[in-house]
Amino acid sequence: MAVNEDEQRIRFGTCKRNPERLIGSADALKKSADRFLAVHPKFKGWSSEYVAIAPDIGESVRAALQERDVLPQSLVDLTAGL
């Protein structure tokens, strides 16, 4: 989880070594985020983002995650520009 207080944005993430498992974890990620938000009213009205992270994510998995409104990020994506 990451919080951007200035923009009132909260990001929830899931990380798997096997990118194929990210698709199945997308629903669980959103349910966990809903439970978190239900007990932390401070974040009511903030925008929520969902991210799925794996070492490398192929195009078919990326597409499936994006259909579920989950941003796919490989470790290559996250470390680009470092």
C-alpha cells in the first residue's frame, strides 16, 4: 500500500513471482482494499489505484489485468530510469 496525501490517492498492490497468478489475485486485492477502506474512514473520498507486480509480465496477462482495472507493473517497469 502507498499513500499520496497531497493528491489524496491510495494505491494497493499485489506481488507474485509467477505473473500468471496475478490475474487470480486481482479480485482478492480489491476485496482487501475494500476492507481496509471500511475501517479507515480517513481515506473516504480518496481515489484508489490497484497495482499487480511481477518480475516480468507478458502481454496477455497485462491485458487481463487492465480489463480488471489493475495496473500491471513488472520489475523492469518499476526500475526503469534508475
